[in-house]
Amino acid sequence: MSALIRASIKKRARGVFTYIGDRYDDGRRDLKISFDQQFINAVKDNPSCIVGLSALLTTTMAAMEETVKAIKEASPETKTIIGGAPITQSFAEKIGADIYSQDPQDAVDFLNSIAA
């Protein structure tokens, strides 16, 4: 693998995490992936990243608040964008998220606008 490809992969690295108590279905099996020190280390190592969080159920909203707080404590310059069915602009403001997205396309449009 060329150094250019490795650098590109590293620049575009992504992770899938869910909130503790939530489940992620990858189509084959349910995965339980907890928010942990590995995630915080990745944020610290990439302070200019933008972390996107989504909640489909109100039961995960408290964990979203804890996650945003942990991100801001570990790396204050890291931006967070949140959205999902139960999420509102006022909730985003309340928990200290930087950006609220009303739907996935809104998030994509925002990310494209800052990448240009």
C-alpha cells in the first residue's frame, strides 16, 4: 500500500460507537460497543475532527449529553454535531453541542460547506 493511500485512509478514518445501553445492528448481529477511553484517545489524537452523534430514542439522550461533555473535557476544540428523531435545537444548546442537524442531509450540507 502506498504512503499516499495510507495517509488518505488515516485522514478519513471513522469509528462507529453507540451509547452505553444502546445497540447497533450491523445487519448480521447486534453489537454492543461502549463509549470508552479508546474513543476519547481518538478524539484527543484528532482535535480538529467533528464528532457526529445521533439518537433514535429518547432513552439515549442522557448518554448523548454525557458523551458531549466527555468530548469537550478531553478536547475543547473538537466540534460535535448532533441529531436524530428526538433531538431539537434547544436540546443541542442545552447539552453544549456545537451544531444541530435536523436530518442527515442537513449534516452533510453543513460538513460540505466547511470542507469547501
